[in-house]
Amino acid sequence: MTIKRLFASFNYNNRGAVVMVAALLKGSYCPSVIRDGSAEFPCRKSRNHATIYGMGYLTVDGLDLVFIILSLVIIGSVALLPSSELASLQFLIQQYGQSQLPQMDQSICNKTYSGWVFCTTDSNGVDHISAVCKSSKIRSTKVNFFVNFTDQWSPECKIGGDETISSIPSLFPKNLPALSEFAISDIQDEIYSNTFFNNSNISVLKFDQVIFSGVTIDESLYLPKLTKLQGLALIANPPINLNFQSNSFPLLEFIGLEIEGFLSVITVNSSKIKGLSINRSFGSSNVIIGPNLNSSLENIQLSGSITFTGDLKDCIHLKNIYLSMSSLNSYPFTAFPTALEALTISGASFNTKLPTLPIPSNLTTFILSNSDLVGNLPHTVFQNAPTGFKLGLDNNQNLVVGDIPEYWCQFGMVNVENTIVNSAPECFQCYYGNGDTSIKIGTAAAPQPPFTCNITFVRYNLVSIMKIASVYFGLVCGWSPSTIQFNILPLGYKKCNIYNGRGCYFNSFLTHLVQFTKSNTICTVFNQTSNSLTCLLPKTTPISPNLSLNISNQYHSIISTVNLVYYPIVSSADYLSDNQTLTFYGYYGPPDFTPLIVTVAGTINCNATSINETTLQCKLASTPQPGPATLFVSVGGFEFTSSNLLYFQPNNNNGSTTGSTTTNGGETPQQKCSRLTYNCYGHGYCDTNGICQCDENYNQIDNCLTKYINTTIKPNTTNPTVSFDIDGIDFQFEIYSIQELDYDGSILQELLLTNQTWNVSINTDNITTLANYQLILGNDSMYQSLLVSSDISFSSIQRNVTFGDTELVLAPNAIKIGFTINGWSYQSNLATLRVVFKSIMNNDQSILFDCEKQSIDSFTKEELSESIQYLRVVKNNIQFNGRFIDFVLSDGRKTYSKTELISLTPTNDNTNGDEQSIVLIGINLPQCQSCQLDPDFTPLLIDKNNDNNECSSQSNTWKIIVGTVAGGIGLVALTIATVILIKKKVKSHKYHKDMAQKLNQFK
């Protein structure tokens, strides 16, 4: 055998792993450069070489193989290829042949095989293979492909045409925890699998042209993450029973089966199933639909030799039914499912009249063809059918349709070929034989010559609104999308195009009234032409992107939904202090931008240098004061204003002081720091700038008072609530609501999130846990376009994460909350969003240190803007810190955000003896279509191991550290201090012992 074209790519993923992809292409072209990220590698042009990015194809004498070999963790710090990476390359070469690379070791990247093997070096100086471009003869394919896999994988594996696969090993893929999607295709022989991926983490299984044997699907099988099972072909020899239950498949949403062989029974009763497709090519099967599907099933397709047990009437979300079963002799339900949109049945054996169940108004497609319907068709069954209804009753030779009723003219499709039809209305006959596939009424109802189609109009006034006229404009105006042209007098338009009986112009001779359907607000028309109408709204009118209007004149009215955008809208701002240039991103309307006015901080003009529909750039006339500033933008008389969008950073280079400078009280910053923080609470020291420099594992934000601790964190399985349970002490911080605010801060609308339903998925690699939450809003028309999600992650080790262009350092056991809002419908161009967080804190957040009561600040705020930077919640020497950065991502761009205290409300729950309050904190967002914020939270221990526990007299130990008193008073102080220090040493030994025991409990 000859491998014709070979390419292997190693792609870095976001967890620092390398994914090895082997691929062969059927084409003969090899580009001169292989691109892998930012690296470029020359590839010799030859018909035996090719390149591909990501997943590719392998051609072995006409067989296609698609696969990912390994996912390798990067370990090491020397400029040699990691041994695990070398091993994966050796397996590829040995299994699929590479005679041009006879010897390989970890120095393979030394350019000896330049042109065949390409390498890159990471930031730690470690070599990694980036691409392989090679061809040679394949070795014997007797070795089963699966036996060479290790426990480190890419999340996706696809295999095609590899005839070495005759069975699936019993341990596959339980030892591959990262593998989530697996696919096999084009295998000629049966594949034996008696365990069928049992107890694995696979979420998707796809098969094509593959037949399995030995498979058992019953309650002994457990696939907890499987969501999709597609194309599973089984031979029922001997007969088999397949049983899909919730306890075996808790997340399974789609089943696709192909069954051959003896009689089999298929029971489907898993509560998450949305789609079910079963085909029985020969033999027979009985499909049993269990009650658990009533609340989940949306689509069902059954074909072949299948009998059906169950009543689909209770499937409340079922939208589509497709059945092609000769055994079917009636509807698969006793009443139409409430959400059903399409029913298609073919090849059934009704041998009776059409059932008289009335067609519901939400059903858009009804096809019952070639199913032995007999007798007279009950026309009244279709009286509730909606406009555009698709009806197919073809190939029922003994069905008597009779005279097609007039109201069928509103249908979008009628197919009654090979039935008994007596006559059809003029709407059918006018367009008979023009090739329109939506009209099939048979030859018996064809128009008889001479025949004239009489197209008439209901009224002579051309009434057209938003280029769409009344649907009652005329009669027999057509089915097909052909254009009809005709002359109209005396309205001044000699020609008008009609599409499906609808006009195309405004009648500018008539006065039109435009009114909001929701608020009855009048939009005053001040200009109208044959193809446009312009009106003005009061500025106080709330507007959403999908606006419903009632447009009318003296003859006609219509409800129309239009998309309106208020402008200008500023969604983010960027400031370059070097040249005092502001750049505003958003929407500024059509190209005529005059007059244009931009004012900052009430008085500073910003002279525009460039503007288009989405970007405005201007230069400030003077330097703004540091801190927050207001913004006013007027484009063509339309105004935007904001007080939360701009913040000018202070210049830290001006007015800086050194540690030797004294304050008004005669202290240096270092001395003041030592006095106020008890010399950093004994866990660090004050530097010359008066800043605590902490010992390892102590938190600088709290002046070294608090210490990072180990704790067990369990993600919430129902909603994105941050929670810690430390030694029985509970801390919670929940995402409470999304508020839309007007310019003055009043709430326009609020979406509460605490009692909503979320779709939750949780993944962990034993170091970092990631929980994804997707908000499910149902059919609420107010939020049809809204997508809300949250990603909560935590890790037992310190980590760096990137948000926008900023790298954030997260302490061990810190929880990061990523929160995203997409597609919010705003009521005006001045509206903004605020995400509200909720927590509970003690009213008295103080501790006793060195016999003095020390108050723990609940909030740390930025000095100029009063924006909250840190939240602290203290309970029993355990502290919970929340950090709020001062920016968000608005449509992907970094922009200023203020975090504010909304309310602090006392609770009535004092069961623990502590008075508490509910705190609501709001993070402000500009008007953005994609809005992202990223706070984080850390558990800490308040470490008082250097505290003096004897409080009979106030300790002055800290005074000895920061200075001494001259003369005899100094000697007395020194003596007293010595006694105190001796006592403290005794006490400290006991305290250290107790503290060590407590810390061990947290580990």
C-alpha cells in the first residue's frame, strides 16, 4: 500500500497542550507555505505532499482515514522535543509508514529533516513539532488502531476507512477523560463492541456506513454526558431489546438508529430526548415511546418495518412528525399535539376515511400521501388552516376530494394528484400548467378552453404601505413569484409591479397616520413620497428595535413591524492622553452628520477630526480634570448624553512623594503605615512609600491581615451563584438581575435572574473547574433576541487570566465570574444596563487586634469616582473578598465601568446573634449589543497569630516598633515592653498550635 499524501499538524490549545493531527489529502497540490499560527514552514512541492489546517483526510489505496492522534501536555524547560510528543510521532510513522525518517530522537528538530519535519520553540525554550509533510509506504494494518492510545487526548476524534478496526476495546474510552466527540465512518466489516463506550465522558457519537454487533443498550449502560447518538447501525441477530432510560442517558437529546435483522423492541424513555430517528431496513421493530418524552420530544422520524406504541398527544413540545410505516393505520395520536407544526405520513395503510380531527391553526404542513385513504374527503377538517398552509393528499387513488373549496386559494401548496377531483376554483385554473410545483390538482380539474383568467381589483385606490399593499388588494392575483405589470390611471403612476397580489408604492395623494400600537403615541408625518414616509416622534417615546406601528389612511390600515434605531449611540470610549484624542465607538446614523457637537465635562469642546456610521474621533480643546466626566454628543440635532462612560486617569507622575517626606503630623508614610497597620499585622513590613509588603500567602489588599486558605468549592448546579462553605460558615454572592436604566438612573425594565431556569454544564481537570450557565427564557416575546450566559471558574492554584487586553492575577481558590449579555433590546439611545449582584453581610464587621477594635472596611472605593473596587464580608475570622475592575467589554472593546452600592437593607434574621444587611451592588454597562464583565471573589483567613490575647491593659508594643520615648520614660516603656513580649511568646506558642490545626482543616 502507498500513502499518497501526508500532513501532520500540532496545534496549541488554550490549556498549553499540543494536539497532533495526522491528515492526508486526495488533491495533488501542496502550497509553498504551511501556516500554523504565526509560524510559516516551507513545504516541497510534489504530488505526494499536501497540507491542511486542523482535521484532515488520510488516503490509503482509496480508503479515507480521519483522526487526531494525541493531545500532549507540555512539560520541561530544555530545548529538546518532549518524550511524549516524540512517542506520538513515532506511532504515526510506524502505523502509517515513514521510511524517510529512519531514526528519530528528541533532537529531531535540529533541521536534519528540514523540509519534512517543522518545529517551533515555546517561551520556555521547549521544542514542539508544528508540521510534518511526508509520504512513503504503509506497513501492515493488522494492528487495531485503538490499542496505541494513551490517556491524554484531543476532545475530538474522527476515523474513516481504517480496516484495522474490527472491535472496540472494552476499556475504550474510559481511560480518555478528555475525549468528548467520537466518529467512525466507511468500515466494511462489522465492528464488535460489547461494552459500547460504557462509563465514558463522551458527549457525541457519530457513525456513518458502520455496522455494530454485540451491542447491549439497557440499564447496565451508563453514558452520563452523551447528548447525541447519530447513525448507530445494528444487526439484530439474535433479536435484541434496546432500552434508553434516563438513569443510563441523563443528557441524551438525539437518537439516530438503523436496525437490521430479527424482531427487536426499542424503548425510548429518556427525559431529555428532543429528536428521535429510527429506520428499519428489513425485519421488524416495535418502538415504544415512554412518558418521559412528553416534556422534551420535538422531532420524531420513523421509517421502515416498524410498529408504534404510544400516544403523541401529550408531547407538549413536539413540532415535527415524519412517519413512513406500512403498519400505520391511524394517526399516532388521539389529539393533535399542541405545538405541532408539520405532520408528514407516507406509505401507511389507513384503508379508511381521513380522520375528522380538525386541523389546528398552528399546523403549517399536512401531508398524508400514498396511505390508502378512501371515501369522501371531509373539507371542514381544514377550515382552521392558516394562510400559506401546505396540503398533500396525493397518491390516494380511492380518496374523493370532489370540488376543491374556494378557501383553499389561501393555501401555499395543494397536491391532490392521483385522487378523485371534480373541479377547482379559478385561482387554481388561472395558473394550471405554468410549472408551479405548489399546484398539483390533476388533469380532471384542468381549465377547459376557451378559458379566460379574470384578474380583478377590489378597489381602484392603490393603497400601499411600506411597499406592501393590502392582501385584499385584488382577486386571482397569482400563486407564483412571477411579476404582473399593468397600467393604472389617474393616480399618476403609469406602471406598478405586483408580487403575489401586493402593491409597491405609497399613495402620496392620501394623508397617512402613523401610531404606536403599544402606547398609542402619534408619530407626526411631515414628508411622504411614493416610496417613503417620514415622521417625528416625541423624545420621551420609549423605542425598542422591533417597533409595531399602525399605518393608515382613509381607506385602509395595516399593522407593520419595523426596525428603528435611535442615534447617536456611544457604546465605548478610548482616550489617548498624549494628543488629547477621544475615540467613540457606536452608531451615528446615516452619512449626513452635520451639525456635529461633542462636549466633555460640561464645558470642554471636542473638535471632530473624523466620523463615520460607527466611529467618531475628536480632539479636546483643553486638558480634562482627572476622574469621571460627562459626555454630550449631538449629530444632526439628535442627542446623546452620559455620565458613566468617561473616566480620565490621574497623572501619577505629578506630586509624588518619597518615604522621607513627613505628613502634617510629623510622620513619614512608612511610620504612618506601621502605626495604622500594626506594622502590617506582623506578616510583612511597611516600605518607604507607606505600602505593606507582605509575607508569602498574605494578601496585600488587606495590609497583610488576611491569608489565602485552601477550601473545597462546589459549583452551583442550578444557577450562577458564587458560594463558599468554610468550616460551616456560608458565604454567597449571586447575580440578582439585569436592569435597563434611563439617563437619570431610573429603572426602565428589570429582568430578575434568581428564579430563572439555566442550562448548566460543569467540567473539571482536577485543577481548574469551569461551570457554564445559559439562561433559558422560554417564549417571552420581550426577550426573544436576548442571550445571557455566565462562566464561573475556580482553581486551587494561583492563575493568570486575560480580560480584554488586561492580565488579571487570581489568588488560589479565587472564583472568577464571567457574565455576558447579548442582544438586549433598549428602549432609547440613552438607555444603559446595570448588572446587580446580591450578598449578605454583618452590620458590625470588626475584629479585636492588640486589644483594640479594628473595623474592616466593607468597601474600598476609588477616590475620584467613588467606584467600588473591593467588597469585604467578614464572619468569624473568615473574610470573603470581591474584586471589581473598573472596565467592561462593550461589543468587544474595553471601556470604563463604575461599580456602585445600590442599597444596604437590614434583615430581620438575627438567628446567629449578628445583625445583618442585604447588599445590592451594581456594575454599570454602556449601551452594547455584546456586554461582558468579569469580577472575582477570594476566601481569606484573618490571621491574628501576632495578636496579644491579654487585654487587661492596652498593648503599646507597636509604639516600640515605630519609635521610642527619650529619658526615663523610654526606659520604663522598654521594661514594660519586655514583660509583654515574654507573655506574648508564651501565648503565641499556644496560638500557633491552634492555628495550625485550623489551617489543616481547610486543606
